[in-house]
Amino acid sequence: MFAVTNIDDLLVLAVFFGQAAGQKAAAWRIVAGQYLGFAAILAAAVVGALGAGLLPEPVIPYLGLLPIALGLKAGWQTWRHRDDPDDETGPTIRGASSLQVAAVTFANGGDNIGVYVPVFTVAGISGTTVYAAVFLAGVALWCAAGYFLATRPVVGRALSRWGHVILPIVLIGIGLVILIEGGAFGL
């Protein structure tokens, strides 16, 4: 269940890790942000399973505005620094902050919440605790896999050269998918 609901996060993590390109502090910010965002997803799912309903269902598609805003910001920064002589491959973005990664993770987690709430409802407290522990271990595996993908020579070169362009496109794309699939704006 974790893998199916988070397969898209693997690509996003690889892009974020590609942006970090050898910067250990930036890589740890990505890991921290992924855990923070996923913890928020788990919290929303647990609260939803308990019947409190953290967010009204009609609001969830509008979470897609978060990655769109972050993508537009990253695109603007890339455009502003397009002529900077950082290196031969183009501008370097120093890596996303933990809060940016967390926001993208949470905004992209509407499907997770939708799947986890009914499962947690029937699993009870002990079952939900086991699911949460397994999912948090899965986050570590996902971070390792995203880092692995970003550090493969072919992928790493592509992300190093084009990551500053890919990141805004991926973030805006994720935001649009969340908005469209969620039925925002009557789409």
C-alpha cells in the first residue's frame, strides 16, 4: 500500500536529491522534509480515521496549489539566475528547504490520505500503529532509492544539467494533477 500510494514521490525525491548534488546538508534537509510531510499525511489520516476529519474533502484538491506555487518560485529563480556563471551546466539551486519538501509531500499526499483513512478505520489503534511504523520505514527506503537514482551517473548528469528546469516542471505538473484529479474548479 505504501509503494502504490508513493510511487510518484520517488521521482520527486530523485529530482530534489539531484538538486542537492553532493551537498550533505541539503540531502538531510530533503530527508527531514520528506519525514515531516509524510508525518503530516499520517496525522491527517489518523485524525480522519478517528472521525474528526482534519480537512473537508472539497478542500483537498486545492492542496495542488502548493506545489504549483513552489514550482513557479523555482522556475522564477532559475529564470532570474539563468546567466549566472555558477558553472558550465547552468544555475545551481542550493536544494530545497525541509519545509518546501514537506509541503510538496503533503500536497501530493491526498491519495495517501484517501487510501489510509479507511484502512486505519478498520485496523484499529494497534493495526494503525503497525502501519505507521512500516510506512515510516518505507519513507527511509524511498529516500534511499531517490538518492540512489539521483546519484547514478547518467541520471545524476541529467539532473545536474537539467534539474533546475525539471524541478519546476515536475512541481507544477504534480500540482495540476492534484487539482484536476481532485475535481478543483469543476475540471
